[in-house]
Amino acid sequence: MKKPIRKAVFPVGGLGTRFLPATKSMPKEMLPVVDKPLIQYALEEAKAAGIEEFIFVTGRGKTAIEDHFDHSMELERSLSDRGKTDMLEEVQRTILKPGNVAYTRQQEPLGLGHAVWCARHFVGDEPFAVLLADDLVQAHEPCLAQMIEVYNERGGNVVAVMDVPREQTQKYGILKVVEDDGRVARADGLVEKPKPADAPSTLSIIGRYVLQPEVMRELGSHTKGAGGEIQLTDAMARTIGEVPFYGLRFEGRRFDCGSKEGFLEANVAYALDRADLAPAMKDIIARYS
């Protein structure tokens, strides 16, 4: 019987240098898309997929993330006194219940795999999800929920994937595909950031993962890969054969909010998707067209 996915890891220790100077004193995960920070979108996606425990792997200067998901007594009291109940409810919806959230530090920037490994004692011997807040997915059914459906059907490790132009393969982890029904691909290998000529396919992993605990065991070897970092992709690849591996072509639109262009596009797309903002956003776009 497959164990349910109850826990999610959010690696949020990165420096966000591509958004300097904005991220000099503010975590990149707190950058807002319209009126919610990136990390809140990721957490809401996890909640909607049935996740019960939330594990944040932070670093220095990331206390704003902890504060965001905690009570702000002065703000809540002020909103209550002024009768702004809608705003008060919106603020209180961000609060995580005691015991359902944990924070641990990645003390050295040794890569995504190392960040996930830092959560090992909180994850224990269970399958778990990993969500990267930089990858924002706009979807009718949350991306992680789609992935958990595949996990419940097939088990193993499941990653969210999308086809990319071959010249961009060196930016991603790429699947070596052996079966593909157009929605779910089964892989027997992974390559981290291959050159276009060496890429086994153009099916790339984005920042959503459902992983078996064997991956955490492999991360414990601290084997370094591309860029001299401990790569999550490499650890997943070493479990293939022991653990089935699937890539899901999710339904939805992914925005790379780790880039300025993707972040700006996400703001436009999410504003256009809101009835209260769409007319004004269309007027703004028209003025600059």
C-alpha cells in the first residue's frame, strides 16, 4: 500500500541575486505577484493538494517568511478595530497551525539537493513533496494535486515536466524517456543541465516533485554534480531501477519567477485573471502597446 503524501518541503534559502537590489533585505520568495508573495502561492498549492505538514528550509535573512505565516497581533488588532473584516480574514488565512510547520536552516549554499537533505529529520521515512516557489504554476487543478493523482495511480517518484526548446536543455534536468503516452512519461535516466547535443530528450523538470525516501538516502552521500553542487536530479537518477520514475505533463501555465521576465509576465497574467483588475490591466497594456 502506498503511503500518502502528507509533507512538503519548501527550499527557500537562496540569495535571489538576480533580483538585487530588491532582494538585498527581502527574501526573493516574498516578492509579490499582484498582492501575494510567491511563497504563499506555493503553500496554497500544497494545501489544496492535501499536504498537512510544511517544512521550510531557510537561510540567513529569511525571517520575513516565518513572520508571514504567523500572527501579526498589531496588524490584526488594527484591522479589527477599523472594521476591515475582509482584510483581517485574508491576513488570518496565511497563518499556519502550531505543529504543522517547521523551519530548518541550510547553513551553506551547496545546492538544491543539499537544501532538501536538510529537511531529512522532519520528513522521516515517508514520501514527500518539494515545491520551488520560483516556479509559479497557474492551473485550474493545482499542479501538485495533479502529480499526487499520478502517484496514487502508479507510485514511485513523480516530477512535473514540460517540453522545452532543445537549445534550452542546459538550464534543466532532462528525462531519458522509455515510455510516453503524451501525459505521463516513464524515464530510466536523468541528466542535469545537458548540452543540447547531449540531451536525451527535451522533457525538462520544473520545480515540483513527489519523492520517495530513497531519494533522501542518496542525498546523504553529498555527491556533487553540475556546478559543484549537490543536485536533487542526480539523487533521483540514482534511485531509478529501485524506484519507478515518472514525469507528468501538467495542465497549466508555468512562470519562471526566478527570472525578471517570467516574474513580470506572471504579474500580468494573474492580474488579467482577476475580475477586479483585468479591465485596468488591459487599459495599461493598451497604453504601452
